[in-house]
Amino acid sequence: MSSITEVKLPDIGDFKEVEVIEILVKPGDAVAKEDSLITLESDKATMEIPSPAAGVVTELRVKLGDKVAEGSIILLLEASESEAPAAQPPKSAEISAPSVPALEPAAASASAVEPAVAPIPRPAPVPFEPIAEACAFKPHASPSVRKFARDIGADLTKVRGSGPKGRITQKDVQTFVKGVMIEAPARTSAAAAPGGVPFNLPEWPQVDFAKFGPVESKPLSRIKKLSGANLHRNWISIPHVTQFDEADITELEAFRKESGAASEKQGFKLTMLAFLIKACVTALRQYPEFNASLERGGENLVLKKYFHIGVAVDTPDGLVVPVIRDADRKGVYELARELAEVSKLARARKLKPGDMQGGTFSISSLGGIGGTAFTPIINAPEVAILGVSRAAMRPVWVGGKGEAGQFTPRLMLPLSLSYDHRVIDGAAAARFTSYLASVLSDIRRSLL
């Protein structure tokens, strides 16, 4: 025996005349107790109204856009006799602003409940075909999942739901994003390869590392996940070549130390990086093809008349590249002060997206850490990036040939210039680093 119950809107606090923004069921649907029926949205919160009992929806009494209040009839529910007493509306509905969980916890929880020996399935590549406007539909997902998708830039209309009645879960969104990250580089490389032929790469090996010894799973930070996909794309789609050189900065370092006291009185440190930015601007003026971007079709080179220099900053969460704008219009002191400010913001996670956009050329300096040379990855759509390693005192032959010259200790700065070989050839790169080294050896050249 069954009965028809009117499901009414429970007490939702101080909210009155709240709009129905989503209807999650239809007549004929079977629902379990606590299944979401409708979604409401006020100017302060978004909330889902759960079913007070299990049963079958026989009739809807609301539609999208309706304004409802406590006691409004939502729908009619046919419940069995044993379930009927549970069909009383609860005293209150839980109202909370949905939090946005990061990608990492989901991955961590999945590994916690599965055996260590279980292989991690590779997400299926997600098709990129756009959905036509005429057949667009409203995805079936909760407000928290919608907000999560908005924050990471995922299009819910392209996500296949695995929940009840095709409902999209957070895990579905994560799987979609992982599929995009796997598919995007392959599509990019296919477009870049002659004839559009993709790379035939074997599947990534799935290894149970735990059987060889103790292991620990540590999720990547959000910054590393996002930058990792971009670096992968840049490395595959750009033909990188790296030109190595050295600059004699003996006099420049002496000048920096002499001038450092004045900057410290003003609350910032005069670093070699500020001089590097100034010298790079001078070199970019001399060789404008390094301050450019290749158009998407690969037919034209966009030469930029402004000089926005990206500077790689090491943070606890990973590498970020804030941009120093109009570096050609700023003196060394002003550049040093701005470098100190953006580095502080980066490490405090307070950089805005606009602070990392619009760069024309990048510098990655590891001089404060060590190393003799490295091959930095180009920050697309730029066409070159300068890597700087630690300066070292080295004997350099100075003077003429034979007895006229002698070995002299000089402070030499290693330079590593990675460039896009589609735009820049080896001779141009060698000229650029040679000219840059001459500017650093005599900073007065930056005034010419």
C-alpha cells in the first residue's frame, strides 16, 4: 500500500521568496531519502532541498524561476506505507556556501581506499568537439560542483556525469580535466607536426612502486599541475635550441656592491637581476625578433614595441613568472624595488592573474642557488628565454697573443638562451648572447 505525500519547502531560515534555479527530478523518477530535489538561490546562498523520504515523484508543483518560501509545495511523492511516516518535512535545511575543494584531496582519498597494488587507470581522452548552440543543455550538477568547475575553467556541457540520473560529480570534472591535459599536448603536437601526424607515444608505464620498497604519495600543488601542462605543451610544440655563453661581470658586480648601500637605505636590495633586465632590454632593442611572438598559423611574426620582462620566482608551491612591465622606461633602482615587491607577493600567493600576463621575454635566474648551465623552457607565446646560473671567478686570458697577454681572475656569468628555432636561427642566437655579454661587461652600453 502506498500514499501520496505533499513535499513542502522546509524552514530555510530568514530567506523568503527564494528563486528555483534548478529542478533535479521529473515525474516518474524514483528518489531515495536525502536525494536532492531542487536547487534554490538567494542573494546570499545557494542550497539544495533534499527529499524527506524515499518514493516516486508523481507531480512537480514548481518550475524554473518560481519564487518559493517555507511551506510551498515542491512536488507530490508516492511513498510506501512503511516510508510514509518519514515523509514529514524536516525542521530546517542545511544551508552553507559551498567550498571549493582542490584537486589534490580527491586524488589522495582515492589512493587511501584502494589497495596499494591497484594500478591507477589512465583517464580516457576527452573529445574537444564544441557543442552546437542549438543543442546546448543545462548540465545536471550541484551548485558546489558548478562552482568547482567554474574555478578551474571546466565546461560542464562537455562533462559526462556518472552519478544518479547522469548527475555530474566532482570526480567527473576532475576526470574530464585530466583527459584534457592528456589530449591537449597530443593535439598540439599533431597540429605542429608535418602533415598533422601525431607522435606515436607508448602508454605511460603503470608501476606498483610499493613492491620495491617504502613509498609515500604526495599530491602536486595546484601551481605545479597548471604549469606542468603548459610546460609539456611548450616543450612538445616548440623546437627548442639552447645557446650557451658567458659574460664578464667583474666591473658590474663591483659597481653593484658600491651602489647597494643607497638602495638598502630605501628598503630594497640592488640585485644583479635588475641589471640583467636592463641589459636584456638593450639587447632586445638591437635584435627585435627576440621580443616577438609567432602567430598561430605560423605565417607571421608579431614584433612588439613594448618590453614586458617575465621573471621566474621560486615559491613553496612552485614556479611563477610575474611580469615587470615597461622595463625600458625604468631605471635599475626602480626595477630592483619592483622585483622585491613582486617576489614578496608571489611567495605570499597574492599575485593576480594579470600580474603574470603580457610578457615579451623571460629570465630564469638560478644564480643564487648554483649550477653552471641549464636549458630553460620557453614561456609561450614568447620565442626566447634567458637562463642565468651562478657567477664564478675564473682565469681569463687578457691582452694580446703570446707574452703580451696574461691570465687574469675575472667574474664570469653563465648565460643559457633557449629560443624557438622556427623564428630564430643559431647565428642570430649567438649574436644576441654575444651582444648581451658585451652590455653586461660594460653597462654603459645600455645608455646608447
